[in-house]
Amino acid sequence: MRIKKVIKKEKGFVILFAITISSILLAIAIGVSNIALKEMKFGTLARNTNDAFFAADTGVECALFSDKPPTSVFVLAGGTDIQCLGNTITMSGSFPSWSFIISGLGSEGQSCAIVSVVKTTGLTSTSTTVTSKGYNTGDTYCNSRGGERTEREIETNY
Amino acid sequence: MQKLFEKFNKKKHAGFTLIETLVAVSIFSLSILALLVVLTQGIANNNYAKKKIIAGYLAQEGIEYIRNMRDTFVLYPDNADTPTGWVDFKAYLVAASCDIGAGCYYNADTLFSIAPPKPIAKTPFYPCVVSCPNIMYKDDSGEYGYSIGSLSADSGYSRKIEVRIIGENEVEIFSTVSWAQGSGTYSMTFSEDLFNWI
């Protein structure tokens, strides 16, 4: 009877010990993988940021080129088409504000930008504001393809 | 009878403890195994993320360098009366075979010893015949370059500049940084279109 009592007293100790140790180790593992996941997200974000920024910059460059005299389209009764990326892009709007979308940017043609050009006519001079919103991913209308996407906006005044 | 029962009971308990120990050991080993797998994977992913971020900055530098060259060429033409900066800029990239095959790379390390004006427009460009050479890395200064002294070591990154002439007034620049890690080769590419708008 006494032997039985002793065994009963220590019953389940090893399993408790093992589960405690495993829980601690698993907590460490989860912590490490959490850090790794965050780092991966950060790395991907760094790429998305640049894709979006370069898309926005290409949009600004395209607008600035189309506004280069003497063939600027951003004038009263100017054309509605601009030549960028080797294509003819049709703009919407007319004097004094226009907007257009360029897509197929980035290394895999996945980025796009929405560009708007606004002319403000003053007494002695005309000022221009070019606003370009670049996205790391988007379709031909620069709509999101679902999921997260990064936007970078560049505004140019002259 | 009592003795026999006690003996039987003791035996039963001894067997139970063995199973219990086995279960405990297996749970313990499983968690150690899981920990090892997750740790290895986590460290590998951390290294990949680190390399990816550095590659991103190197690729970004490639785009920005070419962009700065465009600005310098166009803003400071050789002959101010008949500015041919844009044409010269395109010709400079084409001369280094940036527009064909394996692309090209530039070495900006001797930039400060090039006589002014506009040393950046005289940056030496070389075609990548088969593959672009690896960039060297100097540990004490954190510097990346091709000829940065004897203290530098291979960084494992190579940068390729590719140029696509889209029209008379537009070029598309690709900057690809590749690196090998583990058993695979990874790369990071950025691209931008430059226009003759200045």
C-alpha cells in the first residue's frame, strides 16, 4: 500500500515538465519566426516603395515632356493625346486641367501612375502643377488588383 | 492474495510510467525539432530580408545614377549654342552596349579624380559581356564599388544596367541587382522611363 502511495504522488511530473519546457521553446520559435516575418514584410515594402516612386516619377517625366514647348499639349485647345512609353495615351479633361493614366511600368509591367496637370493662369505668367500618384501594382486603369498596394505621390510646381 | 495483488499493482504502475516517459520524450523531441526547423528557417529568412533590402538600395542607386547623368548631360551640354545633351546621353549608354545583350555596368569609384566640369558624364561604362562583375564591399566604411582598395571583399551582388530606347525622346532604364544565396539566385529590378523634357 505504501509503494502505491509514493508512485501516485509523482504521477504526471515528467509530462508536466516536458510540456513546460516545450512551451518555452515554442514561444522562442514563434518569436523568431515573427521577427523573420516582419523583416520579410519590410523588405517587400522597400521594393514596393521604390516601384511606386519610380512609377510616379515616370508619370511626372511624361507630363513634363508633354508640356515642353513649342509642342505642349497642355494649352488652350491643345491635343488630347500624348506620346509616352512608345504609346499614344489619351487624356481626359481639357484646359486648364487634364489627367491621364500610364500603366505597364516597373520591372514586370505591374506598376502604374495617375497623373493630373493643372494650369493656373495669372496676370503675367501661367503656373503649372503636376501631381503624379504612383502605385506599385495596378491594371490598365490603375485600379488595384486586390491586396495591399503602396502609393507614392510626387507634386511638381513650375 | 494480498501480496499477489500488490505485485500486480506495482507492475501496472511501472508500465504506465514507461509510457508516460515515452510520451514526454517524444513531445520534447518534437518541440525541439520544431524549434530547430523554425529557427533555421527564421535565420535564413532574416538573411534573405537583409540581402534583399541592400539589393533594393543598390538597384535604386543604379536608376538614380543614370537619372543624374541625364540631368548633367542635358543641363551642361558641351556646346551651349547647339545643345545635344540628350543625344549625347543616349549615345554614351549605347556605346557601352547598355541597350543590347547582357547590359552594362558603371564604375563610379574614380569619379573624384576625373577633371571637371561634369565628371559624372564621364563615368566609365563597360559592357557586361557574359555577366556583370560582382560589386566589392569595404567593411570598415560600408562602401560598395568596383575598385575601392585592397581591404574590400566580394559583396556577392552584381548590378546590371539595361537601357531600352523607346523613342527619340524616351529611354527606359532597368537596374537589376542579383545575388546568390543558399542554393538559389535572387534578383531585384527597378525601372524608370526618362524623357527629354529639360
